[in-house]
Amino acid sequence: MTGIIGWGAYIPHYRIKAEEIAKAQGQDADTIKSGLRIEEKSVPGIDEDSATIAVEAAKNALKRANILPTEIGAIYLGSESHPYAVKPTGTIVAQAIGMSNNYTTADLEFACKAGTAALQIIYAMVKSDMIRYGLAGGIDTAQAAPGDPLEYTAAAGGAVFILGRENIVAEIKDTVSFTSDTPDFWRRAYQKYPSHGGAFTGEPAYFKHIINATELLLKKVNKKPTDYTYAIFHQPNGKFPVRVAKKLGFNNEQILPGLLVPKIGNTYSGSSILGLAAVLDIAKPGDTILVTSYGSGAGSDSFDIEVTDQILRIRNKSQSVQDYIDNIKYIDYATYLKYTKK
Amino acid sequence: MTVSKFWRNIPQYYNLIGKKCPECNSYYFPPRDVCSQCGNHKLEEHKFDGRGEIVTFTIIRTPLMDPEGEVIDIHAQTIPYILAIVKLEEGPKLTAEIVDCEIDEVKIGKEVGAVFRKIVEKGPHGVIQYGYKFKLVR
Amino acid sequence: MRDVAIIGVGQTKFGQLWDKSLTNLAVEAGVKACLDANIDQKDVEVIYGGTMSGGLFVNQEHIASLLSDFSGFKNIPSIRVEAACASGGLALRQAYIDIASGLHDIAVVGGVEKMTDIGGHSVTKALATAASQEWEAFFGATFPGLYAMIAKLHMHKYKTTEEQLAMCAVKNHKNALNNPFAQFHKKIQVEDVLNSTMVADPLKLFDCSPVSDGAAAVVLASKQKAKELCDAPVWISGSGHATDALSLHDREDITTLKATVEAAKQAYVQAKIGPKDIGCVEVHDCFTIAEICAIEDLGFCKKGEGGRFTEQGNTEIGGRIPVNTSGGLKAKGHPVGATGVAQTIEAVLQLRGEANGRNTNAEIAMMHNIGGSGGTAVVHIFRR
């Protein structure tokens, strides 16, 4: 059995309301809010980046996992906002959480699904007994050009999971991927902000990959949508995940507990896995969870997860996702520009 | 701070690694090689967990800035920022920023915990220097 | 130990002196001191020069050689002394020890700083090197910030008020009106201080000493030489020097400068007197809170009473213990390396009765010079 032995989330303290961005962009806030189904988004402090966010999330995961940081043999972090183009985020985080020097790492990037890619790699390494424990995470401080509709959603935050073979709180039963060359969203080297294909990011990109990956997984594990207690789909806005869930045959009850985008925005590599962390915060032993990420470029990773009775033992050892959603400070657009260095 | 100076202090800046005197139970942060209390030369490593309280504080409104503009000093961009002397539970005191709170929430005696943040960025081309700041315990 | 006297003093105007270089300033003060002592350059046997950072302020180290060269003191030993803002005071003490030991008979002690050749941010950065770079400045501490944290705790523990802090600045500006060498000749009110720009809460711009250029010099002589050359020598009757942790946070009590307490103790013991015997004192008021702490740590009032002691007028000229009759660092100016020597000059002028318009008729005077946030303290007691 291979699975999660500890999970941790971190979302920065600052929020900006959609109204505040709409005012700056000269748009009607209500139209935006209902169109994107978003109320506000998280903003990193001026002294926060993907490394600092990963460190806080990893510390929270360590509080739950009953192991020493020195026992972790690999750390893979997915992000499209690694602080350095060359120099790994993994080494900064490993040092800051007190890991030994006997570990392997490399930084991952696959738009919004680099976090689940990390999860797959660590899952494979632990399952194959290459390492005893591994740490996988997805974090971002997503950037959007002023005036781009992405500005309403591009947010900061992340989640980290420690995987092992004993004392598992959520077993990863299986995982599949669906991947193709689809240029729906990209950022060229040395560019500050991403570019995207507008409506092209919908049907041929987000929907096609999530639906295919999810259906592949359901077929492989021989389950129906109704077999799951919870389902989490990548959340670029509040509308897409609801629509894709409906298309696949999941209902609102299954997806709402993991749908964080209206309150925190799209945390890119952290998006679907922060949803998973929020669900683990409330799940009961025996609950089943389906997670399907989406990364532009494009691909989806789908996971079949089952919660064990160990979850009750460690759940309250760290702050929950809800704690981070509740404890916030609103900032204005000028402060937002300052914090995100536009 | 140069890269080598920063790198040498990473255990302290990232993990609050200090020293403890096994003879007289004194704690030191940053680490020292000789115990100032009893003169013992054989001090042991001690990791501080970063809990402490505010001894005193100020709001910095004129920061240290790099005169040539080569260093994007985060302090210069965050004014006003809260600077405090924090007394760690084990006894040593240190100087650090208090983040993620309103200025009027900060009071002498309030409990704080360490967080990991960027301290200085050496321009768009240079190294990012991380270290400890503190947050109010809520 | 031989007795040592001050037989001559000289200083430049303090302020933004655009047409004067570091060398110009130091030479001007040195020449004036020699003239005042009625000696020739060739009589001088050794130089002790206090300067905090020629390197950072004017990009010039090896100041000792430079100054002896341009002052015309050919080939004599010259020593640069550095203890941040206490460099001048420490230079005086090192020269005192030299002459008291019998090694030399006549010394020139100079203090100089040229601070305006670099911009304001560079000055802040240079001054911050007097604090711990790795454990204070790296984390965002500035000098006003460090003293502000002392002030904050002093106010918290002892109910000291911002008005009481302001009163130090108001008094020092008033005293400076009668000091021709002072940087500011501007009377201010408590409201002016309270309404000035906040620098680091609770310290405002008018709680802070300015950035200054300037130099000061005194001539020291052995007892025998002093009696030959001078009708009114001023004797160094006590000299104290102590250190404390470089970082403010490493001090036992943030509101007590233990280095001051210890240095004062040494000076009082040597002079065989106590605080009550002091007629006037120049204390290191780089910030108003520093004056409050200094008068407490030097023993003029109890710990925590400094604010009220000041408010009651005790530190005014005519009060129980006139403090900073020269205008202090606040109004006279604070060219950091020069400050300790300039404080000494004020003590000498007071004892000679030459502090025109601000004379206290003191028989015994004191100077107190601090480096950094209290990592070094130098205290001297002088008598007629």
C-alpha cells in the first residue's frame, strides 16, 4: 500500500476582491464575478515566493506525518513560478525543513499540473521502494499581465504531500494521465507574463484532457462517478470545474468541498491539490476521492484515492485550508501591484 | 551580503540553529563557540523552534536602501515595516520583522512564531536570500 | 601613571561643509588646537585620530598617514582609532594612556568625519555598519530603528513620554544658539519635534541627530609640559571605557547601556567623585532617547526617571546638572568620528569659563561618547 502520510497547505494572508481589479480594468464587477464565478483571490506578500510557500506547506505536512524530515529521500516541487530559472527550489525547501543531504530533487513545470506530476513521481519512487518517504508539492505565485482577464484569478498558494508505505491516511490506489501537444497557454523563456489562446483554452484543452483522463481512470479502476465521496477538478475559475464535473456525471455535493477557486483564485500548480488538501481536512475513514488536474500544453493526471482510519489521528495536528481562507487581509489594487512587483 | 557570507549562515537563517551549553544550560542564538556564562568551550547544537515573545518593536519608515540601486532590498519596498526584538522561549533574543498583521496589533509581550520569508534579493540577476521573520500567534 | 592635561582645543564649524574635504577639516581643527596650545607642529610627538569610516564615507582608509602628512607632523607615529561613533572619545583615551604611561609628552587627538560626500541612503548604510550586519542590518534594522526600540521599551516600562523625549531636542537646540560652531542655530518647540516626520516610531526626524561634516582636535600634555606651556590646563581626572554586546538584542536590559554604566564607574572611581560632583556633562544624544538613557546610566537620576528628570528642567543650563550645553549631537551636529573630541572641547571651554553665553561655572565636567547602539562607551571626567 502506498499513499499520503501527511499533507500541508499554505495560502498567503492577502486577498484582493474582484471588484478592486474590475475597477482598475474599467470593467463591471458583477459581470466578471458571475462569468468567472470568482469573488476574490490570494496575493503573496512582497517577501513570499514559491519557495517560502512550499516551506510553510511542507512544515504543515511534517506536523501531520509522524516522521523526521531527515527520513525523506526525495522532494519534487511543481510550479510555473520557481524563484530561479536555474537553481532548484527543492534544495531551498529541503534545507529549510531540515532534510538531510541524502535526497534527490529536481524542479518540475507543467503549467497548472506540475503538482500532480510531482505526486506521480514520488508515488512511483515510494511504491517501487526506491525511497522510503518522499515529498511532493505544487505551489505558485501566478503572474498575470495588468489588464489580462487572468488577473482576476492568478493567485498564490500551494499544497505538499508526504508519501510512504506505512501509517497511510489516504491510499493512492491508482493514477493515469492523458497528455497531448496542445498550445492553449504558454510563457516563453525570459517573459514575465503568460500568453493564452482565449476561448481555445476551453473545449480542446481543459475539457478534453480532464474528461479523457478521468474516464481512463474510471475504466482502469472499474468505478463510476457515483462511487466517489468527493471529486476535485483543476480550478482555473469557478465555472469550468462545475461544468466538467456535470459532464462527467459528478454532482455538486461531491465537488463543492474541494472547490476553493471563488475564495482564493487559481493557484496554478497548487490548484487541484489544494482542493485535495481541503477535502482531506474533512474526509472520514473509507471516503473515496477522485482528483483530476489539468496543465496547459497540455495534460491531465487523474488519481483514485481512499481515506483510511488513520486520518483522524493526524488531521488536527496542523492548520487546515479553511484556517488559511478565514485569516485574511484585503488589499487595494495599488498594494497588489506593489506586492506582485508589476 | 555576499553569497558566501549568506551561505555560511543558512543553518541559522533558515532553521534557527544555535548552541546550548551542557554545563550551565545557557542557550545561544546565533551560535557561539565559548559559553559567555561559564566559559565552557564544548557547546552543543540546539535547534530553536521559533516560538517567542515581542520584547520591543518599532515601525521602520526610512529603510536601508542600496545607494546604487543594485540590490532590490525587500525592506525598501515594504515600508512601513514592523521590526522587533523577539525573545525566544529558550532565552536568546534576536532582531526580526513581524509580518502579516496590522501595525496596531503588535504589542510588547505578544506571542510570535517564526516563518520563512525572503529577506533580500540581490537584483533581478542576483541570489535570493531567505531567512526568518515572525508572525503573531493567533 | 602620570597626570595628563588638555592644553589646547580647536574645532571646525559643524554642518554641511561642501567646500571642505576630510583633510581640510582635520587639518583646520588640528592647526587651531596647536595655536590654542601655543605649540609648533614639531612639538607634537604622536597623533591619535578618531574616525568611524573613511572607507565608506570618502572611500579613503589609512587616514592616520594622510592626516599626519597634511598637518605637517612629519614622520611621527599616527594612529587611527575606530569604535564607530565613539571613535573620537576612544582616541582621547588612547592618547591619555600613552602620555600617562610616559611614552610621549605631547599628543594631538583629532576626530573627523566627512559624511556629506555620499547620499543619504549611503550614509544610513555606512552608519548601520556600527550594528551587527549579519544579525541586525540584514533583517532590516537601521540606527533610528534600534534606538526606537530602546525608546519603545523605555516608554512601556517607565511611562516616559514622546514629549519628554522632545524636550531633550528643544533644550539642545536652545543651547546651540550660543555655540558658534553648531550646525543648527534654530530655536524649536516641543510641537515642532512631535510634528516632524516619523522615522521609526516613536522617533521623529527632530529626535535624531543630523548628518554632519566636521572635525575637532585637542592637545594633550604631560604634567611637566602642561605647566611649562599652559596657564590654565584642564586635567583628565577620570577615564573609563567599556564594551557590551554589538547587537542591541543581546543586551541583558534593552533600556540600560551597560557599557555606559561600567565606563562611568571606572571614571568616577579614578576621579574619586560621584555623579553629584559633576558640574556639567556632554552626553551622546545621537537620538533623544539616548540622552534619557545616558543621564540615568551615568547616575544623574534613577533608571526610568530620565524623562521626568528632563521635564523638570534639571538638565537645563542653571538646572541640577546641565546636559549638552554645546547643543549636543542633536543641534551642534554629529560628524561621528569628531563627536567625542568635540564633547571634550565643550567640557574644556566650560572649565575655562570660555563657553560664551552658556557657561555653567562648572569645576568638574564630564563627556560620554557611545559607539553603535551601546557596544562601546567612553566616559571622561575633567577638572580645572
